[in-house]
Amino acid sequence: MDESRYRLLVDSVTDYAIYMLDAGGIVSSWNSGAQRFKGYSEAEIVGQHFSRFYADEDRAVGLPQKALATAATKGRFEGEGWRVRKDGTRFWAHVVIDPIRLPGGELLGFAKVTRDLSERKVAAELLRRSEDQFNLLVQSVTDYAIYMLDAHGHVSSWNQGAQRIKGYAPEEIIGVHFSRFYTAEDRARDRPAIALATAAREGRFEGEGWRVRKDGTRFWANVVVDRIVDPSGQLLGFAKVTRDVTEKREAQHQLEIAREAFFQSQKMDAIGQLTGGVAHDFNNLLMAVLSSLALIRKRIPDDPKTQALLDNAVRGARRGAELTQRMLAFARRQELKPVVVQVPELVQGMSGLLQSSLGPGVGIETRFAEALAPVLVDANQLELALLNLAVNARDAMPKGGAITIAAHEECVAAHEAGKLAAGRYVCLSLRDEGEGMDEDTLARATEPFYTTKGVGKGTGLGLSMVEGLAAQSGGRLVLKSARGEGTTAELWLPVARDAASEPGTAEAAPASPGAPAQVEPLTVLAVDDDALVLMNTVAMLQELGHTVLEAPSGKEALAMLARDASIGLLVTDQAMPQMTGVQLVEAARRVRPGLPVILATGYADLAAALPPGLPRLAKPFDLDALARALADAVALRRAPPAA
């Protein structure tokens, strides 16, 4: 009864092949599980040697006999390997063989249990292949450092990307704490521990910062740390991915600089356009004020009190004219007259003016390189720029100090050119011993109307004017300063070309004004769309003894020229609606060839192709300036034609 139940139990098992072997390995029993996955019926296999289930190569090396010998000598054999079904197909089997002995120890045979693990084998093989492929993938990545950390932050794996980016071979870094990659200042702030704590708590940490290679160089890294836990939630370690984004960061930085420069250029251009227009209109107003004051002076009694009031009004108007000149310099619309200038000679020539302007508490030192090349620049404007810089330096040293004016020559190569074109430059610098500027003040120092001086002590246009002069001259203004270290202002000016360096090839500097030449009375046509300016221009021309006709537009002026042959000279404003002064001059000379003309303008925004030698009047002009312009225009008409 017990034997039949046992037999029934064994036959009911279908997931295991359970059968008996005699002492020689012959099958003596067979259950339904064995028949299911080996394919043999009991009648077909009982009495056959169990080696039939082995592959040919395993039989060739005696594996069946070795399995029985192991079970007999050691009491058990267990192993895995390929076995063969009746139809010749193979399956992966887990095998256990136990010896069966009599109470006296005599070997009767073996009990053999076999399980088909083919599916598990396939799954394990797939998993192994997947792991191999993943390891190959990770090891093949060279643009990312991908490695593992244990729960305490020690490196436990290392890919090729990590070796390429950080410089360590696997044997040099595995087992070392990952804080080695951090900078000393970040380690002092405990940044490595913070990163791991964040990843452990939140599952992930991501950030950017400086990291250190094996050779000590730094790179900007994007870092991701992911937590690794087992199914129970126990922390096993961390997966860490690091990417070198130094080039990307630098490119982004350069893009931001370019964008900021573009916005700054747009802002400055807009302010320049506005400033130029305001300066023009303001010059017209000053023109009316100054010329009216000059004419009033000639008509009132010589009363000292009245004359003092007039002098005060004139000084105020001239200060306004200086302000508009600075605005034009900032807007880069002033009319420059570049000449060949020897910088040391220019500075030496204005040393007296500088010293008297700065006062006894400020000393001036000069340091000029030998054989310094000349520059091509407007000498008067350069003197004004140096005076502005010197006054700024004085104001930065309330307790006095020294100002050093130096100059040396440098060559800017094509690959170095940034805000300067490639070529030779003279760097004229002025350094003070003042309190210096912080970063924010330095960044805004050349902005128009920005000043750190008290109310009424500065217009905020001094440095803007200097920057405008440098840019308009083909150079650049560079400010260097730090709090407590003084300020250095560098004016980079292009060296005069060989042709311009020859005597007489550059435009000559204007001669010192003397008494204007006398001009015989003329009939003059005065043209200006501003009634105030036109009224004063007419009055000054009449004061000089001329008969004056007036026109408020270019169109009316041309009509008057066509019908009145007595007009012997034309004085016209430049900035007029519908027809500019230049256009009027060109049209007038077609109607009246050889007609002397004078062009008056509030700023130098003139057409590039002006008639050569055209006399121009800068607004606001006074009686003497008008008389000289008249003399120049008449002399130009009388000059013999060039051969």
C-alpha cells in the first residue's frame, strides 16, 4: 500500500524527470515527468543506459560515468548541462544523482532527478548578453564619464569616458573617494557630501561646477548622481554621469558677450541719433543767443554793469556750446580734422594747461617710449580728451597724488583683433592713484550722463566724449580699474600711415585765428529753416556791411537765385527738410557756376562727397567766425584753377 502511494506520487510529478538507475547506469524506472520532457515512453527507455540523454561530445569525454562515480564516492552529484531529447533537440538540464545503498552499504543503484531549465537558461543568457552589451555600451562612451560609487562615495567602476575626461586609469581611481575630482574650495564647503546626501534623500542630484583632472587642470562639468537601491530599499550606491561642458559654457559666455555688445551698440546708436538731433537744435538756439548778445553789445552804451551781465550771459551760452560739443563727440558726429601728431610733443605742449587745471596738489609724470610713431588724430580734440581724463583723475584723488601719462606702440595682429582692427597703434594712457572704481561703476563709466560726482560737478559726458573721439579716430578707449587700486585710461590711436606721415600730406591744423580779412560789400542770400537763426544770420551779415536776402527753404533759395543775378554769395544751413544744405549747394552751382557758398551746420553729419574746400561754419558761430568764412569763400572763388 505504501509502495503504490509512493509510485503514484512520483508518477504525478510532471515538471521533474524522476527515475532509477541500477549500479551500471541502466534505467530501471520512469515517471511521467521524464516522459514529458525527454520524449521516451517507459517501454522505450527502461533497460537502456542513461548516457543516451547526453550529447555526443559529453559521452566522448565520459561525463555520464564521471557523474555516477562522483555520486557513488561522494554521496551526491549535482550539475547542469545540455541533454538530448528523443527527437534530437537539446534542453538545459539541472541534474541531481543520489546513490541507493542497502543497510550494509552495498550499492544497489541511483536515484536521478532532472529538471528542464531551458527557459531559465535562455533568460539567463539573454540577461548576460544584455549585461555584456550594456557594459560594452558604457565602456564605449567617451564623451561622458559614467561610473559607480559605493554607498560611501568610493569609485567602484570606471569607463573610458571617465578616463579620457578625468585622466585616471581604472587601477588608479577605483577604491578612491570621488571627492578627489572636486576643487579644494568645494571640498572645504563639503560639496561632495552634499551631492551624495541629496541623491540619497531625493533619488537624484544634478548640478554644474568646476572639477579637477589628474593633471590639476580644471573643467566645467555637468554632473548627475542617481541613487541605487535593492528591492527592499537598502542603499547600495550611486550611478554618476559627468560631462565636460567647458566648451559649451565658453560658447554660451561668448554668445552672451556678443548679445550684450549688440544690445549696447543698439542702445548707443539710438542715444547717438537722439543726441545728434538734440545737439543740432540746441546749437541753433545757442546760435540765436550768442549772435544776439554780440549784436546787442555793439548797440548798447558802454555801461560796466550792463557789460558784466552780457559777459555772464555769453559765458553761460558758451558753456552750453561746450556741452553740445561733448554730446556730438559721444554721438561720433563731431567734425574731426585729423593731422599727424607726435604724442610726446602734444602732451609737452599742453603741460602748462594741465598743471594749472589740476592744481598744486597733483603731480604729473610722463613716460614715453623712444622713437614713438606719430598718430593721425584731431589734435584739438585729443587735447580736450586728455584734459577731461586728467580732471577725472584729479577728482578721484581729493587728497592729491600723482598722474602718470605714458605712451607706447603695439601691433595688433589679425587673430588678436577684437574691438580694434589689425594694425599698429599707439597706446596713450593716463593713470591716477585714486580710489578706483568697483565693477559696477567701471561697467557704466562710459555711459552718457552717468556720473559719480555730485550735482553740478559733472555732466557725465566726459568719458563718453573720449570714447567717441577714440572710436571716430579708428581706435578705442579702454578703462582699467579696481577699488583701492586707482584707474588707468588707455587711448588706443592708429599710427599714421606712411603716406600720412609725410609732411604736408595730412590735413593741416587750423591756423590760429587772427583778424578776419575785409570783404567788399556783397549781396548775400541767407538760407535757414529756423527763423531765430535766420534772423541773427541776417543781422550779422548786415553788421558786416552786406546786403542780405533771406529764404526759409532750399526751394525758395533756388528760385531767388534764378531771378536775381546780383546775389554774390550763398550762406545755407545743412539740416533742412526736403532739401539739405549740400543738395542746395549742388543745385545752386548748376544754376550759378562758381557761386561762393558757405555751409553752416550744428554737427558734422555731412555727405561724404562734399565739394573740395567748401567753407563750413560750425554752429554756434559769432561775427568773427562768419567774417572769416566769408573771406575764405570769396578767396576760394578768386583762386586760380589747379593746373
